[in-house]
Amino acid sequence: MGEIIGAGIVSHVPTLMCSEEERLSMNNGKEFSIVTGLHRMRDEIIQKLKPDTIVIFDTHWHTTYETVVDGRAHFKGYLTSDEMPRTIASFPYDYPGDPDLAQTIEDIATANEDKLIYVSRDPNLPVHYGTVNIVHYVNRGERVLSISCAQTGEPQDFLNFGKVLREAIDKIDRKVVLLASGGLSHKFFPLSVIRNHESADLVNVISQEAREMDEKIIALLEEGKHADVIDLMPEFLQYAPEGGFGHYLMMVSALGGAKCTAKGRKMSDYEASVGTGQVHMWFDRPEQGWTA
């Protein structure tokens, strides 16, 4: 029997991959807390938990016809981001996958005649920086299972996938950490002015209304009120959360969905990134385990 031993929401913004000199220049001489926060999450939490597998829900991998699971056994190559080739260029990656967990997900989907889940083992399937950036900071040899965030998905679709993942983890001998890789509100400033809004200062969130909604979501997560977050999705979607907040919804569904009461703790400040809202949050496994 497997178990989920912890979970987190993590920002994957390209800023993470800039040099320290560039980051300090962008942020008025200060380091971004999303950088120091990932180091803390790795050193203070994940390293001590010793997971076998890290599952990453990648909002930068936006599929259309199904939720896709990358079922390959190993990942090695160089990533140049088509979105940000100046920032992420020929970046090397080398990490193991978890084909057994992917196969278990596929078996469950097949048994349920669930055609909205697809496991790919294609050697030419691209990787995305929503996975690679996080692997760079937190992975120290653990298996990695990357999962797409369907751009056509609605909240219930993401919640449905989380239940399949939970069933798969329960069936396989794995200690698993779940990382929901993506942001909060996710609207950018126009190209002509975007470079005036690179610092973490919250004046650089796209609007006061988006900031207030982000802060409301964060407060509910800190209180462990996941049912309220799920109920707020129609309102939150008006502020274009990254990936429809599918990364969070898949994660929390695997933790018990609306029954989950795990309180989040911020591993970074709430920060702006060229209009968007970003934060790292961690959810410890309750002593009694996650609610089924």
C-alpha cells in the first residue's frame, strides 16, 4: 500500500531560472522569496520525508483532449522554453520517472472506461518548465511523475482525476509527495510595459481585485478550508488562475477533496510576477491520514 506523505502548491515562474544577479536586479536588490522558499521546502521538509516519488501537476503542460500522464522511465536532455528562450535555454535535466505508478493509473482508467486520461510513453514527448524548474530545485534522485493540466478541463474534471491518482497511489508501494505546480491569478501586463512590473512587489499584481481574491484563497488554504476554496472556483475563475487552478484541484482531490482539512503554511511570501500572483504553500499529512 502506498501513501501520500505531503503536498504543496509551488510556483514555477521562469524567474526561478534567472541568475542571482538578474533576480536581484529585477527585484530591487532583494532575492525573491519563491527562490528561497523552494530551497526551504526541499531542505526542511521533502529531504526529511524521503519520498519515493514526486508527482508534479504541471499547469505549463496544457493538453486539450485528456489529462496526460508522462509514463516514461527516465528523462534526460536539454530544455529551451519556447515561451522564454532567453531565460531557459539549453537547460540540462536528468531524472527518473515512475512508469509503474503511470501504469497503475492507466489500469484504473481502463477498468473505469475513463477516456479522459491518457498515459504517454512517447520518447519525443516534450517536457515543460513547470516540471523541470521544480525538479531542479527540489529533486535529489526521487522518481518524478509529471501530469498535464487540461486547458479544456473544468473543476470537476480535475477533481475526478485526483480520485484516480489517489486510488493508484493506494495500490502501489510508494511514498509520494504531490506538488501542484502553478500560480494563482494569472494575467500579464501588456508587452510594452511588462518589464516595468518584474519585481515581487504586490503593486505588480494585475489588479487590486485579483490581489484580494488571491489573498482570500491563501487565507482559506492556511485555515484548511479546502471545501470553501472548491466552492469559490466559479468566482476565482474570473481572475484566470493558472491552469484553471487545476493543479490545486487535482492535488486536493487526491488528499480527500472537500473533506480535506489540512492547514497550509506559506513557504514563501505572496509575490507578484509581471501581473500574476505566486506563492509556495505546504500541507503536512494529518496524523490520522488523508480523508478518503
